[in-house]
Amino acid sequence: MTRRVERSELRVDAALAQFIDEQVLAPLGTDAGAFWQGFSTLAVAFAARNRALLAKRDALQAEIDAWHVARAGKPLDAGEYEAFLRQIGYLVPEPGDFQVTTQNVDEEIAVLAGPQLVVPVLNARFLLNAANARWGSLYDAYYGTDALDAPPARPGGYDAERGAAVIRAARAFLDSAVPLAEGDWSAWDGVGDPPLADPSQLVARRQGGLLLRHNGLHIELVLDRSHPVGATDVAGIADVVLESALTTIVDLEDSIAAVDAEDKLVAYGNWLGVIRGDLADTFDKGGRTLTRKLAEDRVWTALDGSSLVLPGRSMLFVRNVGHLMTNPAILLPDGGEIPEGIMDAVLTSAISAQDVKRLGKYGNSRAGSIYIVKPKMHGPEECAFTNDLFDAVEDLLDLPRHTVKVGVMDEERRTSANLAACIHAVKDRIVFINTGFLDRTGDEIHTSMRAGPMIRKNDIKSSAWIACYEKRNVAIGLKHGLSGRAQIGKGMWAAPDRMGAMMAEKTVHPKAGANTAWVPSPTAATLHAMHYHAIDVFAVQKELAGQPVPGLGDLLKIPLAEGTNWSEDEIRAELDNNAQGLLGYVVRWIDQGVGCSKVPDINDVGLMEDRATLRISSQHMANWLLHGVCTREQVMDSLQRMAAKVDAQNAGDPLYEPMAGNWDSSLAFQAACDLVFKGVEQPSGYTEPLLHAWRQKKKAAAGVPA
């Protein structure tokens, strides 16, 4: 049984309470008694509002379900449908002209454009890698991926031929980003400063290096003729290092499996470690024991002789949990679990207050701000709730108003349809909006679950609502003044092994006016950084500013498969695709507590999977089952056959527990079945309630205290 202690009117896991008292509050000089009394009052008040907002979600969904059921078999009239959504309050009036007023925003967020990482907070090694991904070797990124248009490296050590191709590709990048006045970089001999076409692009020097800048991003030339690569280079260039992941979202939400106080304590501890600057992780790699720490700042000498210090680490956001889930780590006075998003808001902010008070080794925000990304909010009322919650957190922690900034994930249908009103609700603290195709698709399916069967999953990507959604997000953000104050972001490139395809395709994000976009790895961040040299995003934003915001017509078009009759083979293929992806993710979540990993798809292509991808697969299968496209027997057949495939794909994992044939004993397989067969009734189609319940069962079965 969990040992709990009384803290004011809250009953708190004892280890968590000790962590908060000793490691969070004590360094701040905060009176623990006053903190816990204030936290208790805040938690009770906001928990009641939280419950009311969730009840409103359910009520709206019930009205939408009933409307579709009453019109079953009739063509959907767009005008009638929009009028109905306005009548029930799903659509709200536009807020009129306004501009966001956010102050004290760090330049990485406000005035620079570059890649963004999302990293699970529970994995200290990954967290350190992401935080240190502010700078990345272009030579390494090219040499080790298919982004380089050259034959793969030959085994047996360094492949000089591939290395030469890397150097040529890097020189071509320099020719584009920082061209010379005459000739090209392949001819520069390394004597003296490079004769740049724009001399202002050279900004600093240090022993063994030159620092260049383009579109606000830095490029370091590592000059070292004693290095094996530099020794063979005409200019002695041993590497080209790019400023890469300007920002990183440290994730407590979709990419982790945190179901109790034990998990949350690790999460909060790792967040404190990067804020305090002392997080480290020791691990074995290739028979060697390595220790990873946060990178130091990078010190240069500017051309005027002054010192130029550049951050060695990515600017960190922290993504809190949404409004839906509760957590047993803290119990309210009535004995109920605390809403996890409220707990996250208080505790991640309290930890971050050490950064505001400059108590850390390095510092995160030079502007004195705390950056929290808030996911899965449904409409402006829920954004207003978050704004009020952050006000209360600031008061509890004695922080100036709007110290806590917010990033609004535009990933739920009611938020997309009311985005301007959502921004207005947090207009004094907003620093981020983005589009996330995956969760947004899951909510698209669930909201219109009763309208009819959806088109096949891959076809949804080209449906009318998605193009409208992507354009509206940028247009609305620009209309209300986010450019120069906040990030307008785009979603994840999910295939970490397909960097060549990423380089060809991900230019669409900066070209659309997004000043950041998600990438799956530090290497991908370095490669994607080249897109922000090739495309001046803020110039694109100026061109787009003032263009009309696309209307709601296409956004509200439901991707229904009207009049489609699929063959048995097509149905089987679709079910197999969904079932394989679902099982491949769920088995790691339930059995090993892994919330995000590279999961082989049905064609054995590794894709980064988190709960958003699971939400689509489970909801799509539930939708087809509801409307008779397939039978329960067909779904179960796919689940069982794909369980065997997933077992084979994980055969090399010594911790893996097979599902095939263990239908009654594999908790992971049972969880996957629940996600499909109980999918219609899940709130907003979210997977968390079932995942948490099954993971808690797994931990209990393994003898882990609840």
C-alpha cells in the first residue's frame, strides 16, 4: 500500500511530499506549510471546475451523437450542420480584432525559426540528448543517414569515399547559406577569414573555429588540421556544426507511461534535474560505461573583441497533462484523485521557479519565463480555465503575473473550429500554437463517430478538413500577432530512419509560415535546421500576413466513406494495419511502461509512436465496427494474427512478453482489445483511461506497490 502523509487537506504520497518539501520548496525559501495550504485550496477549487468542463465535453458529444443518429441515412447538409453546432455552443462567436500581448519571451521562441524536439521526461538519457541537441554535427548527420545522396558507408571503420561525399554536401550547404564573394567553399584554403559575400555573416572566432550566422541561426566551422578529417581537408575543416534544436518540449504527457506517484516522482525529478542543471545518466554503450550531462555554454570572441556566450542547450518547454486524467499521487479532501493537469501545473511550475530565481547551474529562460505546453484542450472555455489556473499557480508561488507562459496544442476539433477564441482566452501568456495531425484525426473520428463509417486511415491525410486545418492555424496565428512573440508550429516527422524523405518533404512546414516543426531525433534536428537556412520563415510570415483566414466550411467536412463498398481484402488490410500499429505500441506501454518508441509498422518500417497514433487506430477500428463495415470476429482475427507479427518483430527484446496464444494472460493484448471494443464509449476517444487501468494492473501483478 502507498504510504501517504497529510499536507493541509491533501493526502500525498510520502516520497513525493518529501521530494517537494526538500528539493523543490527548500531551495526557493518557500514556507512549506503555506505552500501546501495554498495548493490544497487551489486543488479543490479547480478540480470542481475541471469536472464541470469534462461534463460539458460529454454533454456536447451526446448532442452531436443524437443529431447524427436522428439523421442516419440522410446526406449531411453543411449549413444545417454548422447551425446546429452553433446552437449547442460547440461553435462560439469570433472574438473580434485583437493582438496577443505576451511579454518576456526568449528569442528562441519569439524571433528565431528552427526545429523542435519532443522528448519523454522519464528517460534521462533521451532527455539529456534532446537538451544538448541545440548544436549538432552536420558531418555526422549526413554520414549516418540516408539524407546523403551517396552509397551507404562500407563496413569496417571509416569509409573515406562516403566521408568525401559528406564534405561535398556540407560545402554545398555553405555555398547556399553563407556564400563566398567569389568561387565556392570547396576552393577555400583555410588561410585567414573566408571571403564572404556578406562579411557580416562572420560573427565570432575562437581557437579552432569560426562562427557564422544566417537567418538568425549559427554555423560553426571546426578548424583542426590534426583531426583525421581536417587533416585531409584543403581548409582544415574537421566538422560543420549547426545550431539545431532551438527548443525542446520535455513531455509529461503522450510520450510517457506515468500512472502513479512512483512514475510522477521520476518525471518531476528529471525535470528538476534539467532545470537545476545537474541531471546525469550513466549507461553502457558498446562495452564502455559513459556518463551524459548537460552541455556547457559555448564561448566565443566577437569581432569587436568582446565575449560572446551562446547557449549550449535547447530552450525547454514542459508539456503538462491535459484536463481528463486524475492521478493517485495526491488525494483531495473528498478522497478523490487530484486532476493530473492541476498537479502538473503546480509542481512543474514550482520546479521551474528555481530557474526564474536563477538557482540553476546554467539557466533555461533568460527572459525569466516558465513555458508550459497544454495539450488536448477543447475550446476557449478550457483555455480560459488554464489561464485562470496559471494565475493561481503564480499567486501560490509568488511569481509575477504571466511568468507562466502557455503553448496551446491545436489538436482537438473544438479548438480548431474556435482557434481565435482559444488564443484570445490566453492572449497575455501564449507563446505557441501548433497543428498535430494525429490527435486531431483521432478527435475528428470520435466527434463524428455516429455520422457513418470513415474513409480508410491513410486516405484521411488527404481529406479537405486537414488542408483547411493547417492553413487556418497559421493564418489565425498571424492575424492575432503571434509572429515575433510566439511559435507557430507543425507536427512530427514520424520516420526517424527516413531522413532523405524528410529533407525532401518537410520544407512544407517553413514554407507554410511555421517557425518551428517537430522532429524525432537530434540528428533529424540538425538536418531539418538546413530548411530554416533555405527558407526565411519570417519573410514568409510577412507575405502571408493579411491574407484572409479560410472559413469553416472545409474544416467541418467529415471524412465519411459515403457510398463506398470495400472488398473483403481491403477491409482485412485496413484492420491489419490498424491492429498491428495498435498492438506494437500497446504491448510496450502495458508490459514495459514505454510511452514512446520506434515501433515497426506492418511493413517493418520504424515509426515513432505515441498515444496519438494509438488513438487513431483504435477509434478507426471502433468506427468501422460500429457501422457494420466489419464484424467483431474479423477484428479479433486481425488482432490475433497481428499479435503474432508483433511478437516476431520484438523477438530480439529480452524483456518482451509474447501475446500470441496468451490471449487470457497477456494484459497487453487484453488492453488492446478493450481499446477497440470499448472505443466508442471512451471520452473523446482518448486511450489514457484504459491504458492507465491496464498498466496499473500490470504493475500490481509484478509486485510494484500501487
